[in-house]
Amino acid sequence: MTAAPDASPAAPEDALAALRGEIDALDDALHDLVMRRADVVARMAASRVKGDASSFRPGREATILRRLLARHSGPLPPAALARLWREILSASNAMQGGFSVALPEGDAEVYKAARARFGAMAAPDLRAGPEAALAALAEGVAQAAVLPVPAAEGASAWWAGLDAPRLQVVARLPFYAVAPVPRAMVVTRDGPDPSGDDRTLLRFAFGHGGDGAAGAAGADEALRAVAGALRDAGLRPSAPTLLSRQHDALWALAEVEGAVAADDARLSALRARLPSNRVRPLGFYATPIEAAAPDAGGGE
């Protein structure tokens, strides 16, 4: 009995054409939904239902990304999903008004983090260092400043002079990361919005404003004082405390779990524990998602 002949040479081409047609139809459907989403954003901006609230709400964006990542499945890498929605969210933000981002000139790490976060829709405004970027923000020239991740020395110690609560930290970049990636912080005039899983930056000043006793405190004493105050106030540190000596004072920066606003009762407990020192919240931000890097076999 003669075996059935193989499929005609045109069959694979027909199958490929059918798959491409299916992809084209899905692309059209996705495009329709993206346009519908943009229409809702435009109507929301025109209606002023948000009042004077800023269009940039990093806490709200974090809740959106967490929800989508939690329901995500299939072969598309989560990082690709996060990047896709990051562009959609950035474009939606730009639709609601001009958005300029002040950056310290010459800091490639911060520049890359800002571009990844705000996409092509935000106008970069390069300034001569973190202080100049913060000045542009304070003057209303820029809507956000993107700065180096806080450290004890150099340009990354900008946090010691941050004019809070006028200016506040609202985001840490990136929100979703597959290490290693450029990292940075975002500061705005509008303040942060809670995401449900946040971290707060608290600044402690030792010896500022002529307080000689506090000014004589050494680094070890300052660290013990901060640790004890946080413990008594029921605040849990989420990173090691930073110390910086600037302007004849010793400054400490503690990162703690949760969103601590200016009226939080726990701040009163901190100030009661450290009566001779100033304690000030510098803002809070959504806890970033640190994703595992893909293994050697591919996939995530």
C-alpha cells in the first residue's frame, strides 16, 4: 500500500501565514484597548476629578504593576510585562500635563534609571549636581528630580540637606528589577502616596543648630540612639543606618518598613526618645520587587 504523500510545500507557509494573521488580530485588539485606556486618562484629566493632585502617583503605579505581575502567566518574561506597562503609565502621566525631570549631569547610572522609569515622554533637565537638580524642582522648573541612591559621602549624601517636607522622596528606581540594573531615587514637591507595601526614610540630626551636647556625639553613640528610638517607636529598620558629617553636624538616615507620614504618632515617640535631636521624615516609596535573574537555560 502506498504511503500518503507528505503535506504540500505550501502547507508550512499557509500555517505560518495563519499564525501571523492571528498575531495581527491580537495586535489590533491590544491597540484598541490601549487607545481606550488613553481615552479614559484624557477624560479623567479633562474632568478634574482629581482636583489639584499630581498626575504622577508612584504608589498607585506600584499597585497596578504588583497586581499585573501577580496574575501574569505564560512564556512572556515578567520583566517584559513590567517594561511594557511602565511605558504605558509614563505616557499616561505625560498626557495629563508637561513633565520635566531634573537630573545631575554626568551621572550615567541616574540617567539610565530615569530613562527606564519615565520613558521617552519625560523631558530630561540636566543640572550641575544633585543640589542644582533639587533647586530646579523647588523652583517648579521640573516636576521631579532623580538622584543617586543615598550614601554617606559625596553627591549621594544629598539627603542630609533635603528641604523636607517641602520636597520628599516618592520612589526608588527601578520598582521591578532583574539585577544588576541602574538605581536611583525620585523626589517631588507633591509628596508620596502609599502603595500598601512601603519604606520610609527618616533623617536624624545630631548637633545641628548649636546643640553642643548632641554635636559631640560620636558615630557609635548616634547609631545606638537611632536604633533604640526606632525600637521604642515600633519601627523596624529595613536597611543599615547611614551616617554623614556635614555642616558641623552628624546626620543619620534610617530606612524603615511602612509608610510614615508627617502626622504619624510614631514620630512623636521618636522625638520623645531623642528630645535633643531633630527627627524628620523624608518621604516613603513602594518597596521594590527584586526579581531573580533568568537561569542559563533561558526563561525566568
